[in-house]
Amino acid sequence: MSLDERVGPLILELRQWGITDKAVLDAIERVPRDLFLADHFKTRAYENVALPIGHHQTVSQPLVVAMMTVALELTDRSKVLEIGTGSGYQTAVLAPLCRRVYTIERHRELLRVAEERFEALNIRNVTAMAGDGSAGWPEQAPFERIIVTAAALDVPPLLFDQLAIGGIMVIPIGVDEHDQRLTKIVKTEDGAETTDLGGVRFVPLVAGMA
Ligand code: SAH
């Protein structure tokens, strides 16, 4: 089966859930999610479900990837910081929609495998680093967009500092698995405007290296 045939029903499902952003749907349509999964999960790659990626981590369900990507309002000028590379799937969806993605992962092994996938897919505008993402990437700041794909108790202050004025951060807030809110933050001259995008379930943002 071609990628189109496998991913088609998923795209339809995302549309039914209210995702209408054509650029985001196109990006999801072009990324072979099975390449980001271990062999025994590949058959489920195009289901709208979160799946294990090893080290007790998960790749988000495609609907959540889509919602977060839409909320970021990317342009081809955006310099994006991503915290929690994981499998690299969300990174691969972001990459064609922005200028460059800087991505940080605390598990060296996950990062190594994700980088191999970027290489295999010929994704050239991603720069990856092993580290504690809560500290951000000061050498590359400010970022027009920041996406955090692990749940934090609150917005990590160093990440907010590294967000450009007018920039957008999307982050799940709340560490209790059953009470996390996907939150969109727009940084203004004198503070921030916050929007609640709904309930989600992410693995926690953990301090330090794995
Ligand atoms: N976006 C990923 C899924 C992320 S799961 C994907 O598409 O596959 C959350 C990831 O965040 C895990 O890989 C976890 O190791 C990582 N993580 C958790 N805390 C972190 C931190 N402080 N800094 C960097 N990465 C972190």
C-alpha cells in the first residue's frame, strides 16, 4: 500500500475532528509515521492513537500533533524550539512548515534514533541536541515559536524568556495525568495571553538528563 492509501483515512478522521488547516494536513499526510515506530507497532501507525516509543515514552496521537501544530500558526520564517524530540514524528511534521526546528531530548538513545530518521527522510532544517529542555537553547534564542511535548507543572520560566515578543508557545500544563490542559501562550510586551485548548495526556517533563 502507498503512503497515500495508508494515511488517507487518518486525514479524513482529523478533518472530522475539526482540523481544517490545509498546510498542517498536508504535512501530516507526507510524514510516514510507521518510520517513527518499532516494528511491532508499525501496523497501527495510521490509527489516531498514541503509541509507545520505548523508555516509557509515547508518540502523541495524530489529532494532538495536528492541534498543537495548528495552534503554533507557523510560517516559513518561524524559528521553532521543540522540547521532547521523542521519536521525532512531531519534529518531522513541523519541519516543512517553518524555517528551522531546534529540538531537545533528554534521552540520548531516543535522540540518536530520531536523528537517523531525519537523515533517512532527508529533513535538512532540524538541529537536535541532547539536554534538559527546561533550560531552552539560549544560544539560538529568541524563538518565534516554542512547542513542549511533555507536561509541565507550569510554564518553564527560561522557555518563556526565550520566546520572542508576539511569539507563540504551546505546552501541556499539569502533571496529574488526568488533569492536563493544552495551553497556548502568546507573549506580549507586558505579559502573556493564554488560551485553553482542551484536556490532553502527556508524559511528564523531567528535569536533568536521562
Ligand atoms: N514529540 C514526541 C513525543 C514526545 S514524548 C514524538 O513525536 O515522538 C515526550 C518526550 O519528552 C520524551 O521523549 C521525553 O524523554 C522528553 N522529555 C521529557 N522531559 C524532558 C526535558 N526536560 N528535556 C528534554 N526532553 C524531555
